[in-house]
Amino acid sequence: MIAWDEAEIGVDPDGLAVRLLRGGHLVVELGWVGAKGAEASMVADDEVEHSLGTSLGRLLQRQAVNDGWRSRWVLIRESGGPAGVAERVRLTPGPEYALWSWGSGVTAMLAVCPAHTAGPVLGLRLEQGYLALAGRPSEGAVSAEYLVAPDEAMLGNGERLVTVLAGQWYPTLAAFESRLPGWVAETQLDDGVTWWGDVADFGISVPEGVELGYHGGAVSMDGPIGLQTIEVHTPRGLSRLELEWVPQLEAVLHPLAVGLLRSGRPPTIAEALCLQFAADRKAVWLDPAAQDLLDQVDWEADGSLLAAAFALARGRSLGEAAMVSDGLRLLARQPAGIGFGRVVMAGFLASLGVGLDAHDRCLELLGRPAVGRTASLESSLLHYRSADFGQAELAGVANRLGGLLPGEAPLLGWTELAQLIGLLELCPPEWPEANHYAQVASKARGHLLCAYVDGRVADAEPLAWLLLSPELSPAL
């Protein structure tokens, strides 16, 4: 073990896994994908070295503590002629931590954040080399992998590829944000807003559809809605900047609703809920055939939390107190997990709209013991408890959404992302950090809407959760 402040760095005897522990709990595990293990070639109090192997060549690995934690890998091609580099580094956050990733090339930054409190946060900055997320991990994955060279990179005989990650502790994620390169300006803009950046001294490549302009020492860009990847050629090498022009919610909801109606197939529960919300928001008009389609949704057989939400929304729209009452009855059979409290609030508002006295029923539902820490936070917010009660957990939710850092949470599913956005939006405006949480929620909401525009998300369930959250009062 190598001691580092209040933490310890453990390296497996064969060098294949490196683990950082704090207070006895795993913070993160690092490893070079596909490496072949070997005994340590050097061991000291503050440093461990291994000479590993890969299919491409020899891999020299050094783990050291010296003004921070440094993980250094040197890949050497020794024979066989030039070969493409598809090597990857794997990161696995501990069970109480979340991973945020700005895999931007030569300026990459990764944050391993506590999921249930503000800090301390482990910030990893790329000091040398290149890092880019190797595709979005599959649903339920616990690790993310990063390419250590750009596409089509080659390594010839005798050539070396060096990758160095430097880790430091930061009190909060906001403190780590200050380490972004100085030329990284706001990366998320409203539709039609021009981006300005101090990158005139760099080479810039933009995708088709993005208009690039130079004005004195500044660069401007205008682009269509969605995510646009800009290549910035700095003195260190290639860096990628993802700019998001965020659409209005209706620009996502309307085409989804129209596509569902034109498909002619029965909608899923989440799709039916989106259709109902679209009609309520006047984003789409439901003709008699579409109304019949929604009336035929067998929400009782589905029996899910969103099924109860659909019954409540449909009953409110039709003015049918019996349907709202049945929706509350279905809701009463659900566990009080994440999202449960918000659906209860939707049920209370629906009951008011149809003249149903459901005050006591909703209070009883909200009073149930929550399942899990995140659901307990939701319950505390809806009960309007003191700021001290949920402050640490709120900070953890903001960490899981990456604070105001550019990038993404590669191990967070889109539905969970939408649910966490709704949690931050429930934060009372007078609580400490409420403005920051609102900004984090807005950034994450924009990221999800852009993902719908780009086709990275097709499932209606995340959108249904986004639509469920607004206008819910925290007091019954």
C-alpha cells in the first residue's frame, strides 16, 4: 500500500489493478484493458513499477505519490511493424461514488465524486497523452473504458505512447471545475444563441451545419439544435469540445408524439404518458382515434409507477374522478422508491382538478418509509423539511449529474438521469446552494433534450420523467 493523505493506493502483485481506498472504502479502480501481468520491477514507500505486456508491445506502469497521485503508462512497440492503437484504460468507481467524464482528448478530465455528499472529490487530469470515452457503456455497466489514442493512430517499432493521469483531492466538484482549460467557455446554449470563445490561436474544425466566424481575437460559432463536436488543435494536440444547442422541450415532445400517432401501434405506458402530456401542453392535437388509443391503454395490467402516473394524468384530463381514484389505488401498491413522491404529488394535483378529496390518502402515501437514500431525499424535499436534513444528499445528486462540468456521466442511465434532474428541481429556492442546483438541473435537462434530438435516446421513459416533475408544489 502507498499512503496518500487520508487514502491508500493498493496495486495488485501482478500490476493489473490499482485501487484507491479512503476510509477503507473503494474510491476507484484503474487498469489497462487486456494487459498481461508480471511481478513488480520496483517497490518503494511512494512508488510501484511493473513491466506489463499487451498485444501491441511492452507496457511500463508506474504508480506514485509525489504532490498528488500519478498513474503513468508507457506503451512501447518493440517489433512487428506499425500497428493501430486501440488500447484502453478502464475506470471503475466505488459503490458509493459516481464517475463524471470529460474525455476531450489531450485535455481530458475525470471526476470520481461521492454520490451522497459533497466531497471530497477525486479529480483526475490528463497530464500527458490522450483520452476519449470508448463508446457509451451498456446499461448496468460498472466500468467505463477510455481510448488512449485518437482514431487511426499508429505506433511503429521503437515508438512510445505515454499516458499520465494526475489525481488530486478537491473539497467539492465546483473546486475541480476551476481546472478546466482557460479557453473552455460555456458549452451549452439556447437555440439560436451564438457561442464565443478565445480559441483564435488554435486550429478549429467544425462539423457540417456549424457556422464559424472570427472577430478580432474571438471565435464565434452558430449551430443547429443538438450536440455538435468541435475539434480544437492546441499546441498539446487534439482536443474535442462538445457544444450543445438546447431545443425547447416541445421541439422534442412534438415529433415524438407525432411519430407515435403515425406508427399505428399501441403505445407503451411511458409513450402513452408522453402523449397525454403532449396533449395537455397543446404540443399535439388528439383526434378521436388517438383518444381511443389512449383509452385502450391497459395501465392497470402494467401496474408500474408510470402506469399510475398515466392513470392520474388521463383521469385529470378527462375529468374522471373514478380514474384518478383508481390511479391512487394502484400507486398505493408501489414501493416508496425514487419517483414515488412525485407521482403522489401528481395524484394530489389531479384529485384537485376532478373535485376528489384525496388529501388524507396522499398524506398517508407521502408518509411511508422511503426505500433507499435517494428516495428518502425526495420524501424530505416533498415534506419541506429543514435544509440540513437533505443538504448532503442534494450535493451528492448534483455530483452524479456532474455539477457544471462539461461532459457526461457514462455509467448513469438516461431514465435515472431524468429522475435525478427532477429531484434537484424540487430543491426549495431559499435553501443553500439552491441556485447552483437549479443550474446543474438545467444543464442536465439540456443534455438529455439534445440526446433526443440526436437520436442517442429513443425511449420515451426519460422524457416522461422530465415532464412529470415541473409545477409540483412541495406542500400538501
